[in-house]
Amino acid sequence: MGPLRSALSSHLAQSHPPRQLQPPCTRGAPMAETTRLPIPTTIWRAAAGAVAVVLLAFMASLAFGTPAYADDATKSYTRGTLAEQASTVDISSGWWAVDAEGNKIDSSYVAEYNYGSAITPIVAITNGSTTVARNATTTDGYPCLLLYYYNNRYSGTANVEVHGYNSAGYSGSFTVYFTISTLSSLSSGYWWAQDSSGRRISSDYALTETGKGLSPVSSITNGTQTLTSQYFDVKYFSNVNPGRASFAVVGKRHRGYKDTFMGAFTINAAPKPAVTPKPAVKPKPKPRVNYKAAFLSGKLTPPKTKTYKGKKIKPNVKLVVNGTKLKKGKHYRLKYRHNKAVGKATITIIGKGVYKGAKRTCTFKIIPRKTAVTKLQALRTGKQVTLKWKKGMRGCKGYQICYSKSASMKGAKTKTVKSRGKTKCTLRKLASGTRYYVKIRTYCVKKGAKYYSKWSKAKVVSTPRVGSASGYASNAVTGRTIAKAKVVVCTKGGKRVCSVKSSRAGRYRIKSLATGTYRLKISKKGYRTCTMTIVVRAGKVTYCENAFLVKKFSGYGYASGTISSATTGYGISGAKLLFKSGWNNTRGRTLRSCTTGWGGWYSIRLKAGYYTVVMKRSGYVQTSMNIYVGRGSSSNQNGVINPRGNKSTKYRAVLTWGANPRDLDSHLVSTGSKGSYHVLYSSKTGYLNGRSSAMLDVDDTSSYGPETTTFAKKKGQTYTYYVYLYNGSGSLKTSRAKVKLYHGNTLVKTYSVPARGSGRYWNVFSIRKGKVSDRQTITSYPTGVDSTYASQGTGPSNPS
């Protein structure tokens, strides 16, 4: 058998050199073909003989068993996954093998005999930082390690050859030896534990507690054999606190031992350290205390101010002596004087016990009960607020009112009311459109000193935004102004707000009125009262139409006049006139109506008084005028209506006035990026860029008007409109002049001549960037225009 196997191995070595593992082929690359070599006849014969020998050996094994050969080796490796190494790692030095529990496999390693089964304890190799599993492979399936076990089935010494596989990036090899043996059991036989000095550890073995776990087991023995801790592990139980502790000794299988045995020992409590008693200290004698002096010099806190209750008030005090708060009834008692009425009350503190004979006094205030604000209302005059409150307690001498714009009452002002019976007052000279915080308190006077109550809760009120109104009162027949005419301002509901009187010049002025609609009642002894509706706007002066008063007369009279067109000055027939009571009352009930005849003339019989005439006609913008009716006939009550059809980009200013002055002229000045012009009686057309942009439609020189100017609004242009007193007696203020401004077919504003100022120019309004601004001043020179356009002579001529 030996010569045959040697010959077969020699021939195979010559005809078939050792096969090298090829790296994995890339996809699409053809593999090299393997050449089949012819096998000589002698080899076939040798092989046939070898097969015969094997068959004979197999048959013999059935009868006598399988023989073991010392040179038989079991070769075993498996494949896993591992990324292919970039360079070859040499495992021949610095590497060792480990089992599944991480134990190093060396000559001292013991593996348990398994009745002839192959023992393969190696699961990985490592160098301390890198670990390679025994079944690790590259991504292409090449094994990283090749393991060859020898003599690994039976008891004795086994060895393993660990080879690195070049194609997987590992090279070199090393051999590991270990022992296969039957493990010794620690539970069989008689084993016991010993400490480091060899003393046996049993239940009478005692240690003293240390606050940490005690571990006395150092070795174990059975009387003949002693093992150190490298052959076993010890687990302790209840080994910290005093009492019975136990332990378990577990054999290390890879060191040849298995199973467990138990043991116990005793832990005694640690002795307590001896306490050395401190030497007794004799108490120092207490110093002698002067209690009376201490009582008088102690810190005394009198009670806080109290409010009158109608009965005696007995508050306590706070007295601290040498850091100790004294108690009422134990260390002192209290005696009160004048502790019922408003004023200053006295408390006498009388010492008791060790403080007997000591006395001290203190005082506290008793103040009156507080009151409360019941009503707080801002008046329509805009700068006044009325205030009402509850009546103060008996003995109260008056009240103090505090008001401020700030909730914190910063910068507050005060007002004193020196009467208990007075429960209302008015705060004046306040700022309009402002929120105010108001509170009140009462006060009493005792022995010349004032004692104030606590403040009431603050209430809030807002003053309205205000404007003003001004006008004249005149005789309707003579035109002369009326002095000391009474003007009463009422709300729409008829509630009286305030009243003023006209000056010697007949002018009246209401300085402050909250924004809104009001009715003015202008009266004078011997005259009928004229009722006029006005609208007040914030920060503006409302110039009222000149009130022409007629003598008292309870009968009927006639009103007549002409209704003319604003663009031609000619009378308009067929216009319907609606007569309503009072002036500026366009929404009131219609009392009478009539229609204008030829030339726009009308005449109607009405009861003596004052009326608003609403003028209507197809093709014209509805508008109104104010008239009066006295004894007999009141003529020249003329009106003007504006034709429809005016473009929305155009404005129209219509000027009307009374009999005197006889001639008023309207002026329109425009300046801007597109040019400039001045439209007046001598230059009735204004041009911008060669095109007509404004025109004086009607120029009246014989009283009443109308005088109409129509102009187109152009971007980048500013327009200024004013009236000049050209000729006639009287002044602008008494002229009854009015200007009505239309934008397209809509009446935008109605301007009445101001009641103050002097001069021949009435500056009415200006328009800039589409916004109409009121000017409403009478001056000696037109404002808002260059001196070039202030002349009353001939204006710029037609450029064509």
C-alpha cells in the first residue's frame, strides 16, 4: 500500500502541478480552457490496485473496526463575508487563535473530549486590534483563512495549522497546539475554598465589614490538589453587610474543570469608634438687664393709617426689644385715646412683668371713608368734562379731584371742591381728542390739618375732536350787522350745547365744538329766530352763511327771485323749487313747492321765516339756497343751478353774492410742469401746451352773480382760486358771498365767506395732486400765488 501511494503521489506531482486559485473573473471575460492530460496505462493499473486494497480494508473494518492513523488530518474551513483587503496581511507573527468565548487557544488550553467527534474550538484569529473570523470570505467568495486540524478526535495533544489565503489578502501561517481531555468536575470529590494564607473558608470563617464587597477566596483544594484562580471563577452573594455571605466556585472549562460547588462565611459588624466626652463648660453668668431702659429704647412700629368705621378702632403695635418681639398681654398692654373720629389717635404702651413701670406712646391716623365717581361725560364743546360723585360722609369738608392723560397719573392736575353738599363740577381747558383718567377723594379738617381719604378707582373719558364756527347776524332789509344777537348751539335732537353773542360788528364765534352736525338758533329781540344747520369738522372753521334776520311778523309774505344757469347766467324755466323750514335743511319736510316761469322767475307766498330752497330740473345738478320771508315782498332771492354733462376730470366753481358789494370777481391761477395761466374777467381762457384748459363761463358785474369758472384738472398742476372785491359798497364779510365747487356732476363743497379778516381778497381753496384744501381767509393780498398772477389787470393773452 505504501509503495503504491508513493508512486501515485509522485506521478500526480509531475503530470499535475499544484493548482493555483484564480481570482474571480469579471463579467463578460472568457475563462481559460483546462487541458485534459492523457493518463498512462501504468497509472490506471496502480489505481486499480489501490481500489482493491481500499475495498479489502473496508471489508476488514466491518469485522475488526476502523484503525486510526497518526498522520490522518481533518481539513475544515467555511466561507463567510469580508471586504477584500487592499494589501496582503501577514499572519505568521503577532496573531493568535480564540474560541467562541474569546479565550486564547494555546498549549494550556483544554478542550473537552467528545467521544471521537472532531474538536474545532477556533472561531477567529486576532492580533489585538483586528479580528478575522474563521469563515470570513472576500466579496467574491474567496476564503480568508484555511484551517487544518490534526489529532483532534481523541484525548491528547491536537494541533491546528492556520494559513492565510493570498487571493483574499492574507499570507503566512502559524500552528496552534491544545489539549483534548476529559474535564474534571468540581462537584465530585471534596473541594473547599482557601484564603490567601491557606486558611479554610467555612461558616465559622469570619471577616469584618469594610463597606465594600468582601472576596476572600484565593484558591481551592481537595486535600491533594490545589488550584489557583486561573482554573475557576468565584461569584459572591450578600458579601457587603454584616451577616452570612455565600459564594459559588465555577470551573473554567477551557482549563480542564467544570461544574460548581458552594461555600459560605460570616461578616461581622465593624466596631464603632470610641467617643471622647467633651469637658463640661460652666455657663457664663448672664449680665444684668435694665428692662425699663430696654423697653423705652426698643424699636416701636406704630399701626398703619386706618379708615373711619363709626366705632372705636383698636389696632396693635409692634415692639422689638433686644431682638425679641414682645407680646401683647404678656409684656405690655395698650390704652387708646381719640380712636373713633377722623383725626390723630394716640396709643399708650404700658409695660408688664419685667417691663412693669415703663410707658411709651405713638399715634396713627384715622382718615374719612372714600367716595366714588358716578358719572363722567365729555361735553360737546370738546374741552370740558362734567363729573358727578357720591356725597361724602358726615363731617367731610370737601373733595379733591385728580385728572391726568396717563393711567399712572403722571403729571396729574388737581381741583378742590370746598363743599360737602356739592357733588358735581366741570373740568375745563382740557385738550380735545384726548383720553383722561379721573379720580376723587374726600377730606376732613381737624385742628387745622387735612385728612384725605383713599383715592377712588380711576375712570376714563375721552374728549372729542373739535372744530369751530363763525358767522354774522345782519338785518335782512337794511343789511346792517346786529350786535348782541344770541346764538344758541343745539344738537340735532334739540339738546342745548352752548350759546354766544355777536360782537358790536355783528360777528359771532363758537371757539370749540365737537365734530358733528348742529343747529344754530340766532335770535335778537324784535326779530324772528333764524334756525341754521351746520356741520363742524375737526380742526376746521365752519364759516356760516350771513344770517339775515327779519322783523317779528306772524303773517305771510312773498319771496321772489330768479333761478339761472351757472354756465350762461340766463334764467331757467321749468325748475322745480321745494321749500323747507330753516336754513341748510335739505332733508327736512317740504312745506311748499313751485316751478319757475319764463326767464327763471318765481314768486311764492310763505309764512314769515327762514327757508331752504331745493332746486331741481332735468339736466341739472340738484342744489339748494337759503332765503328769508318778511313783511311784504322779499325780492332778489336768486339761485344758480349747474348743468349736468361736466366731465369727471373737470371742476367748476360758481360764485354768487348779495346786492352789495356790486361786483365780485373770481380768479383761478394754475402753475405746474405743463405751464401756467390766470383766468379772470380780462382773460377768460387759460391755456396749457397750446390747448384751452380753463374758462370763465359767466362774468357778472351787477350784483348777485353767478360768476362761473370751469377748469380741467391736469397732472402736475396746482390750482388756486380766490375772489376779489372789484367794486361796490360794503365788505366781503357782509357780501353774502358763496362759492360752490363741483367735480363733474357732484357738488364737492360749499364755501361761505369768512366772518373775520380784512382786505379785498377772499382766498377760497386750492387743489394739489387731486386734493382740495380749504384756505378760507380774507387778506389784503392773495396768498399761495406768485406776484405775477396777483394783478387785477389783463392776464396772459391767447397764445393763438
